[in-house]
Amino acid sequence: MSSASMSFGRPTRITIPRGSLWFANMAAALINGIRRIDRWQLAHRQNEPQTPEEVLAWASRIEASDPSFAADLRGAVQRSNSQSGH
């Protein structure tokens, strides 16, 4: 028995189908868009009122949808002002 080389044809080039590249680019763009929305929502959520004036402005904004909570916020501001001597 002799050792002979065996050839199975030309080596084939592996090419990625166009549709999969398009899909991968769209998926990456969608994920980046969702991450931007997430960062925007987290940054927006951290804006909590810090001063009595901001709490009163918040109470004014929610007056139509939640009047009892707005009244509670105003009461808290008044109690805070009376305790601090304003």
C-alpha cells in the first residue's frame, strides 16, 4: 500500500449571506436604541424635588391627576417651613 495524497476538490470560501449581515446590523441598532431609551429613563427618574419650591411645583403638576397627594405634598412643605422658622 502506498501513501497517496487525496484531494477532495478546491477549498471553498465561506461567505456570510447578505440577509444575515443586514439582520445583524438592524439588531445592533435596535439594541443601541433600547439602551439609549433606558439611560434616558433612568436619568429622568433621578430628578427628584430637592427644595420646597420644587415640591410645590410637583404638587401643581399632579393636582389634576392626584389631588389628595398634591395636598399632602403642600402640607409637608408647610410643616417643613414652620419647623425651620420660615
